[in-house]
Amino acid sequence: MGESTKQRRCAIYTRKSTEEGLEKEFNTLDAQREACGAYIVSQSHEGWVQLANHYDDGGYSGGSMERPALQKLLSDVADGRVDVVVVYKIDRLTRSLTDFAKIVETFDAANCSFVSVTQSFNTTNSMGRLTLNVLLSFAQFEREVAAERIRDKIAASKKRGMWMGGPVPLGYEVKNRKLLVVPEEAATVREIMQRYLETDGVPSLVEELERDGVVSKRRQMRDGSVKGGTPFRRGALAHLLSNRIYLGLITHKGKAYEGEHDAIVDQELFDRVQAKLTLSNGRSRGMANASRISVLAGRVNDEHGRPMTPCHTQNHGKHYRYYASILRDGSRHAAVRLPARGLERAVIDAMASFLSDANRLRSLLDGVKDCDRQTAVSAARDLASKLRSAEGTVLKNELADLNLRVTVGKHSINATLDLACLFEDTCAEKKGSTVAEIDVTSTTRAYGHEQRLRLEPPVGSRTAPNQMLINLLGRAFEARDKLLAMDDTDVAAMPIRQRRHLERTAKLSYLAPDIVIAILDGSQPTHLSVRKLVRAASLPLDWAAQRRMLLAN
């Protein structure tokens, strides 16, 4: 090699799509490297020198660039360590035109050449690049045709009932590419399906199986690792319960074909399981839909006679419902809007409280002759219980029978209901009125300069404890203990903002005992929120002053 000849460092890249045959002493990657090495030797007069590094991707498809050796090669090219990339055939580098464009861009940026041993072209001119793109187009076409043939083969094989791979289901093992029944596991599958019919549903069965030590199928992977053997989760258990492979069928794109393997469960047991799954799914959807039914639709007006219709909004994936008054043209009054769940609960609670009040019902029946008051009071009490437990369409129909009307005023909410349906069987003569007027518990609170109506639960009622408030109390006692354990030096060394936050939080641990108890059992006023407590920077230590500050409306 003459002194004027510049040395060109050559990297050989090899690839094979599958791992089949790679265990041989001399495999296809070795053959590709040998041919490329011989070509480099033939170009030694041009200063070509083979690099010692091996860039071999065994078992990687040419349709993706996610290949370790290729990524290493591109990195070395970008770092200027490679002058020429040599491959046996162009499709060894890639079978995708899009990927090739990215690779060539990297090569061009590093002034790196690209050579295919079996396909002669020169990428330094336009004709060579055209030839390269044509070859790549055929390579991509070949890959797509091969993929279509594989998909067609899988579809045809499944129609014949053949097992075509994938996770082996519990109850079977694979031998000679066929599913064979494992008796012990098959008995477990049948037991799971039978137990599902005897439980409340999938969540209950998950807990029972975990308690009894029933686990998913253990699978040994090619690399020797073991997966499975863990407690069932809801998704995996629901899939097992609905898997038609246990009927001896092979499924493909929604269709089922008679399989070559034996069934584990009989049709009658499988059908009973599917019927219960369908019923359970329908009930779950029904419960979700019931919570979104506006049971007061068509029954609410504001004090100006404008209907308050249901409206919906969604924020951060959470669904909100409201009743809002319809603004008429020329209306001088602002629209009224109340949260639907709060209004519905307040009205239902007020109705149930009235129907459970025997004295008020008897006074209502004073003008009615020949009336079995005791039976009427008992019927009203049963209706109150029904209203508290009903929801969705059932509750809406009950309110329609009572001809409920709700009026939302600026400072109060009133409801009227007709109890004639209750007394028609117990009172022969109904000369007195059976229309009852009920006050719905509500208050007005200032929001800035505006007074707004606020719904309140009935006096003495309990709601679900506010976990955020309870957590805040817990942090308050933790902050107090932390401060008490510190000496003056430690406190002085703390950043001023951190110390103030700790002191403000710790102050909440000195709340009056009755306020703490109310928060823990959920009987605190609805306006007592985390935000209000956190902002109570001037919280007095006097308990009576605390009650006036936090509990007063």
C-alpha cells in the first residue's frame, strides 16, 4: 500500500431474522462475515482495513431498527470510528425504506460509505442511489409478502384446529406443538368455574383463590426464567372463565373452530359460567348508569318558575351532574345551578324524614274520614325505607307516583308531594288534602360578595368520613410530635418556610375534641373542608372560639 493511499476502516454488519441454526459451529452469520472479509481483502489496494469489532444481529427482523449490533454500528459511525460499512446483501442492513433513509442520513453526516458485496452500486451518484432505492423497495415488498404468508398460514392452521403458539393456558401443556391435557391442572380449571357459580362474582373468587393458594400456570421461558405461579388477578381470572379453548375449540378473529386438543369442561358448565358473567357485566354497567340518571328531571323549578334541567360536565376524567335553570330571553335573574347528587340526596332525605314522622302524617290525615291511620303510617314508613335504598329508574318512578315538585329559592328549597297513592287503600273518603309540603335542609353562604344557596344534610345525619380531613389531622399530630422532639437549635436551623408550615400544621392538633370526633365519624358540617382548616392561620386555642370559627354557618 502506497504512502498516498488513505486507510479506510471497514465494519462488517451481519443479520439473520431467526435464531434457528445459530447454534451451529459455522452459521449463516459466519458465512456473511467471511464473504465480506474476502471482499475487503480484495480492496486492500484502496487502503481498506477490516475492523476487529463484530456487528452481528442474530434473531432480529430487518423491519425494525431496534437491533443492538445495528445501534452499536450507527453509534460508531456517528463517532467517526468507521469509514465503510460492508454487508453481504442490502436487506441484511434493513428491509424498510423509511429506516434506510435514517441510516443513510447517519452515514452521510459522518462521510461513511456503504457497500453490498453481492449487489454492485455506487451511492456517490444519483443513479447508484436510485438503484439502491429500487432494491430496498423490493426488499420491503418481500418482507410484507412474507408477513402475509405467515398470517395466512396461521389462519389456515387455526381453521384446522391446530395450536399456533402463545401463552399455554392452565390445564394444558405443549408437546410436539400440540396441546395435551394436564389432569391436575384440568381439575383446577373445573373447580375454578364451579366455584365461580357459587360466589358473588370475580372479585370474591379472586380473594378465595388467593386464600386457598390457587395460582396461575407456571411457565418456563427460553432464557430459563419462570413466569406465573402467582395469585390470580381479576383480568386473568375473567379471561380464564371465558376462554373457549377449554371447550376444545381454537379461536381466531372472533370465530371458533374444532380443535385438535381435548376439552376440559363440558358445554353445560361453560354456558352457565358465561350466563353469570354476562349478567354480572350488565349489572355493573347498570349500577354505573344508575348513578348518572337525573331522578329529579322535569320536577325542579327555580323561584322564578324557570325549569331546572339536568346538565353534565367532565373534568380530568371525572363526571359531574348539575341542575341548572334555563335562562329565558329578557330574564333579569341570574341562572341557578346546584350539584345534582347533592340536591337529589337532600330532597330524598327530607322526604324520607317526613314519611317516617308519624305525628306529622296523623295531622295530615285529620281531615280524612274512615281512614286506617295506623296502616297509612306504616305504609309511609315502608315508602321512606324504599326511597332511601332505591336509585336510578326505580327511584325516578317512585317520585313520579308521588307527583313530586321541587322549588329552589334564593334562601331555601321546598318540595311538595301527593300522598294519595299511599292512602287510597287505607282511607275510604279523602275530603282533606293529601298534598304535603316539605322544607329541604339548606343554608346560604357568602362566596365573595354574593350569597349562594348551599345544601346541607339533615341535622344529626352522618356522611362518609372525609379521608382527606382525617389525613390532615394525622399529619397535624405528627408535626406536633416532631416539633416537641426538637430543641431550640434544631428549630432555629430549619428553613423559615419549612418551620412555618410545620408550626401551622401542628396547630391543628389542638382542635376541640368534639370537632375531631365529628371529622372522624363524618358528622362535621359540609363547609368544613381541608382548604378551610389549612387556611385557618389564626386558629384560636380556645375551643369555644374554634367552634364559632369553624362550625358556624
